[in-house]
Amino acid sequence: MLGFGRGWYAFRVWQSRRPGDLPLVLGHRGASARATENTLPAFREARAAGADGVELDVMLCASGEVVVFHDDDLRRLAGRPERIAAMPYRTLRELPLDGGGRIPLLEEVFDACGPDLLVNVELKVNEIDPRGTSALVEAVAAVVRRLGVGPRVLVSSFNPWAVWVWTRHVREVRAGLLFERASLLPLRRAWLAPVISPFALHPEFVLCDPARVAAWKRRGYLVSVWTVDDPAALAACRRMGVDAVITNDPARSRAALSAA
């Protein structure tokens, strides 16, 4: 059974958007402009900066834990060739990342975020892999249920299959569909959304214009745009009435939105 304490109040923030409200500010992989992405310092920094929430990436490591990391391998952030899926967490947790910090578990991130922040968990599923997708969905759902944080969680993915699996098997936790300019036409126009039934659409900023955002919102979707750091782009998001922006620097972006 999901908890309905302070987390329930946080979830109501998604539901109570009114015309003219400033977009919610979600830290992209934490406050990744200030600390190494997807590390506990980055999430603590986002919280200290006054973010409404954070966005993060999850996958399974070889020993089955849900780890918070973006890339399939360690080349970019640790200078090593190994893949996350091939390494047990007892090894991963000891690896220092460039810029500081280490690879955390999903449970640790919820602790770092405190009781109120909204948390957008992105499932890193790069292809249609029924077994791997189901395993990741089940593992993430188990963490969310065990911690009782479901009301303030939104689970998203670029992979429509992963979103579909989540919406069918974890109905009590909302889902979002991510898409970008490189996506196939049915995805970047969100034509699959009525089939997948997400709560939110997460388009790349370049795919947004006032007409599209208005159409998505008329259909009942929350619209969360990524990754937006430029003040002019943030001002455009405010004018379009998007519900949330995902940004690398929550404090700077909130100030820009307030001034727009």
C-alpha cells in the first residue's frame, strides 16, 4: 500500500496547475551544472536550490540493484570500458566518478531528496527487450512501493514499450512518454500516446510551439519539457504554459522564469 503523507501533497502539485503558474523546475540528473550528474551531491544541491523536483536515470546492474546512472558504460564518467549491466553493485559503488561522487542506488536518492521533492525516474531501456524491461519495471516498482513514495513519483522513458509495461503493471504510479527530434515521426508527434496512456508528455524543447503544447494540454497531458537552461528558451516555456521544465541549474532557471 502506498503512503499518502507529505508525498501525497507533493503529487497534488502536478494536479493543481493553473493558467499563468510558473512551470515547475526539475533538476536534470539533479543540479548537474553544480555537481556530477546523478550523484547524491547533485540531488542534494537541487533540493538546496529550491527545485520542485529532480529527474534521474535508472538501470539494473549485474547483481540486480536499481542504480542511478545515465550511460550504458563507464567511459564518459569513470574512464573505464565496462558496462553497468555487467558489474555488481559492490564494485560499482566503489568507483569514483569524474568531478566527484559515486553511483547511488535509487533508495539513496530518495533519501537525499527528502520527503517533498517530485522525482521523475527515467527507465533506461534502449530497445524492445521484454524480459529486461519487465525486470527493470518490477525492480523500480518494488523500491517505490517499499519506500511509500509513489504519489510523488513519475516514471518516464523514451521507449514506448517500457511506458506501456509500466502503465499496465504499476497503475498507481503515473508515467510519462519522452520524445526528441531524432525520434520517429509517430513518437515525436506523440501519436502513440492514446495507446500507451501516459499521464505526461516529455518533449525536447525544439519540438514545442504554442499550438502543440496547447493541443497536448487539451488532451489532458501534463507537459514537461527538457533540457532547458537558456533564459530565452525558459521564457518561451513560460509563455507556452508548459507544466514543468527539466534543467541543469534549478536556481538559475527559476530566477530566469520569474523574470520572464
